Amino acid sequence: MAFEIERKFLVKGDFRNEAVKAFRISQGYLSSVPERTVRVRLMDERGFITVKGAGNKSGTTRFEWERELPFAEAEELLKICEPGIIEKTRYEVSYGGHLFEIDEFSGENTGLVIAEVELNAENEYIEMPAWLGKEITGERRYFNSALKDNPFSRW
């Protein structure tokens, strides 16, 4: 079984000139129950299904299982997801020995920009880029599965 360890931050400045890659993501949820979310994702011409468990007390670590699917199958699964498809552009930025994945949301979540960084240990040191803002690790309202029901534009 695999576990993901990550921290999340709001983005307060411009990071785009540091991005090495950018791509569109559409994702929906077959289950958005916090103890077991099941996500379907389209990334460019690739499809994925991901199962995530509940996070630990800090929200930093949780179970994650992911598999690539044929794109056409992922498209069909997306059609039967719960209401509220998330649309965003993901940028990848290498900084201080870590890969930051920065999601710039669109649609009803326009204006929200979140950076995630995956770690090998919860207490791993992270060099903080100037464009990184407030830490939001574990704050449920920023989870994609919560944004589909309560978009950023309604806050």
C-alpha cells in the first residue's frame, strides 16, 4: 500500500516564469466521502483513477492508490461522477530540491491557486519560494473534493 505525504499552500505571487511544464486537468469524484475519495482525472490525453483515504491528524499523510486508465474509459467514468467537475491548469516548478505542483483553478474556483509539494517524511525541510503563501495542509475546504460542492467563488 502507498501513502502520500504532502503539504499545501496558497500561492501569493507569480510563479509562471519558473514553471517547467503546464497542462490542463479535469477531474470528478465517484465518491467524495473524506474517508475514501475516488477520483477520476483527465490530464491532457491521459486518464487516471485514484483512491485516497482519510488523512492523519495533521492532514499531511494519507493512503493513496492510483492507476492509469485508457483515456476513453476515464472520459466515460467522468460522465457518471458526482456533480461538480473541477477544472484547473497544473504548473510544475522545481525549487530547492522539491517539485511544486501549482494548480490554478478555473470555472467557479477561478482566483484560487494552490501549491502542493510531496515529501518523503512529514518533517522534511522545504525551502520556501517567495510566491508561497499561507499553509493550508489539512484544511478541508481547500480539498478538490470539497471545492466541487462549495466552490471558491461562493466563499
